[in-house]
Amino acid sequence: MNRFKSLLLVPSLLFPALYANAAGPAEFASPSVISGSSNGGALGSTVGDLNNDGRAELVTAASSDSSDPHLRIYQWQESSNSFSIIDIYDPAGDMDRYGGDLAIGDVNGDGWSDIVVPESNNSNGAGKLAWFENPGGQLSGSWQVHIIDSWSGSASDSVEHMSEITVGDIDGNGKLDVAVRDVSHGVSIRFQTLDGSWQDRVFIAVSPREGLQLWNPDKDGDLDILLNGAWLETPSDVLKGSYALRSIGNAESWYPSSTTAVSISDYASQVEVADFNNDGRDDLVITNSEELRNDSSTVTKPQGLRVYLAPADVVNDKWQEVVLRDNYYSWHNCEVGDFNRDGKMDVISGISDVGKDNAPYGLYAFINDGNGTSFTMQKISDSNPIYQASAGDVDGDGDVDLLAPENWNSGKIYFYKNIVDGSTAPNPTPEPTPTNEPTPTPTPEPNPPAIPANVQVNEIK
């Protein structure tokens, strides 16, 4: 999950307690299975508050290749200490990259967060982009599907599986826009007009393979596009202007100069944005998420995880590199948040089965020691692989929890409950990262609605 997929809308849910405690470790309970008997895993996952009750819900998608294809919501039920599972769509007949990534945002501006889903074939082929309209916070209601974009897969509009999506108000008109990235061609943006229609697709050719976020490193008032070790500067004319490719110092080695088959296979990354040194600038963390071929020509690509701290002049000055880990190609997930509730942004990442280096399983927290230049590594679990991860306060207790599908379209989905002790500390709402997107005012329900008969409730195991 990335910050601009959900934090733009409800920042207090993702990082709910930015007050200063003495620095200490993050504390998580042993992972609990929340997916019941399903072993269908997920392609994509993200979190956001879908019913304005002050708690984040988990949304997962698994495609037709899974034993359990779905678009699904996991909602915390405080009364039973469990999650209800609400299926809102069955993609069994759709393409094999259905929901490879997910985004949450209030697309139509009605005060309720919607779900945005990309879909494509797992090779050059057809695809589409759709959003599911929130039925007014009644999560078990009918989610109406709206198509934003579609393509045949022929000629210049072909894609090679669309792996990433992010939403935000890129052009500053108060409406959410949608950016997607496929692994070999580039980034496509659909800008939303004031009347809710969509401009023609804006395509930006970039080198492979993965890494996509929205951020504002140059603090010029608009959102730019972060890639794997480089970024695209948004022009004043978003429809016809040129998106300048900017380097990030040593992070250039994460971004290939070619579009060869090796580059397409081996230059996958996870990127997240946070202010790690509290200087008011957007920094980034990047991981090597998979090395599908492990060719000799990619040995210069960094392994592990790195943080890059932004300078005052992000175009001309040097970015400071901070090495968190310098081994393994399989850090397939990355989340940021104040996991130990000390007022500083930390990192969580884990090892997946995707990749050729047979790295040992492990989910790790990297606790910010104070100014973003050093982090203490802490093992959270080593019992299973972690394919995706999403962080947010799902149980409403004021700290950042973690939810994680085990594998690509297979395995269980786990809940890592944050149990760091913060019960006596104040819990102010943090200031959101400056964006052009309006934040809806939450309207909590005094009592949660009854669980409909068709909604499955799974006790935590």
C-alpha cells in the first residue's frame, strides 16, 4: 500500500499517533489468519476508511488464476474481536492481472472513499481501469462499477501487465486523478474534470519495471510521480506538457537505462514516501522487490532497502543515501508509519517467494533512530513469506497495524496487531502531508450497523 493511495484522504488512520514517546521497539502480536479457510491469497491489497467510522478497512483482490478470485473488504468488528469479510465483486471471468494493485480515494467527491482497480492480461494485451462506487458507507451494499479507461492491447496501447496504481489530485482542480504503470511501457494518467468525466489518456514512456507513488519533493504545489529511483516532474500543462525525468542521486542505479527483457524482469522495486527527518520535505524508501532472472547484467542494481533524504534543491543537490539492508532481491513489500509511536516515521518490509535468491523468510521493522540517518532493524516474524503489506489502524486503538497476504494469488492473509503501549499518551491528529486534495470530514456512526446475513465473520485464529 502506498501513502497516496489512502493517506491523502484520511491521514489519521494510517499514522494515528504522532506524539513523542521515548524511542523504543515496535511491538506486534503473533500473526493471525483472517482469511478463514481460503488459500487464494491476493494480488493486491490496500487500506482506507470506507465507512467513516475512524477505522481502516483492508481491501484485497485475487484474479482468475486464484482458487478464490475476489474483490473483498475485511472489516474489524470490535464486539467480536474479529473481521467480517464482505465480497463486493467476483472477477473469475476477468483477466489474469485483475487487481494487481489497488487504490482507495473519494473519486466522486461525495465524502465516501471508493476503490480503484486496474486490470490487464499478464502479457501484452487488453486491459481496463475501473472504480467501484462506495454505497454510502454500507459496505455490504451494492458497489456500482464505473469504467475509467479500456484498451484493446493492439498497437501502441498494449500493456505488459499493469502492476501499480495510485490516485491523487495531480492537476489541482479538486478532483482525484488516476495514474497506473505497466512493467515495460510506462505510466498512464487519466485526469478527472470538474464534471466527473475523464480526459484522454496521457502516456509517459519510462524504463521498466515497478515503483509508483505520488509526491511533492519540489514543494511547488502540485503532485509529481515517483518511480524506481527517478521521478517525473509534473508540467504546468498536464495534458500537453513534457514530464521531465529527474534523477535521485545514487538511486539512479535502481532505474535502468534500457527496456530489454532483462530490465523488464529484474528492475522491480517498492517505493514509499515519508518525511524521515522531520524537515518538511518528502523523502523516499526503495526496496529491491524481485529479481526474476537474476542476470549478470543487473548485478550492479542495489539489493535490500535504502532511504533517500531530500536536499533543499531536489533537482540539483545530492540526496543522502541511508542503507537499511544491502542483501536479497525479494523485499516485495514496503510500508511506512510511526510503528512505535515515538513521533518518527519507520519502515516495515518483508521477504516474499517472488525472486531467484531463495532468501529466508522474515518481516522486519526498521525503527527510525531520530533524524532519518540511522535505523534499528527488528524482526517481527519469520514464519511465512510476505507478498504484499498494508498498514493502518484497523481496530481503532490509535496505533498502526499491519495486514499482509502471504503470496501471489495463493496462501493466507495475516493480521499483525500493533500492541505497542500508548494507552496513557495523548492522541492528536497529525497534520496531513500538503496536497491539493480536499480531505472529507469523517462522520462516525454512533453504533456500527448489524452484520448482514450474507457477510462472513471469521474469528482470529
